[in-house]
Amino acid sequence: MMSCDAVKPELFAYHLGASDLPLRDELDAHLLGCRECLGAFLAHKRACEDGGAFEARPSDLVRARLRRQVSSRRPRRTTYVVLAAAAAAMLAGGWFALHAAPAARPASELIDATSQQPTFT
């Protein structure tokens, strides 16, 4: 059986379902038998679900830095232009390859009817 000191640090992961199964089983057993830890878990759960645990908002500096990082990771228009040019080149190459190929000849033209031996021309 786990001690209360070992259970309390695990309550957040337990609440999110991030605990591995053997640990989760031990936590279940402990919470069923320990009124104090069950109360701590329920208080933690209420705070998370009500948003009380997350009242602090990031500062304006942190928010501005985050916005800069996100905007720097967005693809630029030049990326789309390069992708469109590459797609056009591939389509043109495919069209050229299909239309530049020699016309298929029927099999009867490849075989000399008198010798029944294939003729490669």
C-alpha cells in the first residue's frame, strides 16, 4: 500500500489519466481507503475543472514572444510559390513524357507472318 506522501505528488497525473496501469491500480486502492488523500484529489480535480488552478495568465512579454515564435513558423508566400512551380514542372514533365513516347505498334506488325519469328525494328 502506498503512503500518503507518495500518493499526493501523483494526483495530477492520475487526474489526467497519465499514470501507468500498475501505479493507477495502487492509487485507486489508496484513494478508496484514505479519506485525506481522496479529499486532496477531489480538491485538485475541482480546481482544475473550474479553472481555479489556471487563473494566472502569462505576462504581455511572454504572450508577445509566443506570438513571434508562432508567426515565424508559418510558411511564407514564397514557399507556396516554389511548391506551385514544382507541381507545374512535374505536370509538364508528365504530359511531355506521355505525349513524346512513340506510338504503340500492334503485335501483328512485330511478327513476320512468313517465319513466325519476331522482328525487332
